[in-house]
Amino acid sequence: MDDSDILSTAENEERMVVTMDKDFGELVYRSGRKHNGVLLLRLEDATGDEKAEIMKQILQAFADQIEGKFCVFQNGRLRIR
């Protein structure tokens, strides 16, 4: 699917997009595209288990803060915009 289609589907289904694709930053943050939330994970060298653990930690600590926001996780830090 095209990134724009993914974002539209997620919006229609009231879901957040979790991705490692930096193109969503351009689509959402710079273009002002409407969304229900995007979480961009900058974890290129992480294993699948490490990614799952980081997602678990993010959701436990920030679930109430990330809905409808553009978020970037990189170098152990979560930025919420």
C-alpha cells in the first residue's frame, strides 16, 4: 500500500500508525496531513524482540499522551509533537 493509503485507512479505523518509514514524517508533520497518530521508530539496528520491548515500554508509559500525535522514538528518547 502507498503511505497515503495506509494513513487514510488508519484514520478511518481510528488507529495509530507505527512505522520505521521516515516518509510518514514528511506526509504528516511537514504536510499537515490529518491522522490519528504516528509513531516513528528509529530502531534500524534493533532485533525484533528489542523492538517489541520498546513498544511495550512506550505504550505503558505514554499511551495516554500519544493518541493523535506525531511521535519519534530515537536513542532511548520519545518526542511527542
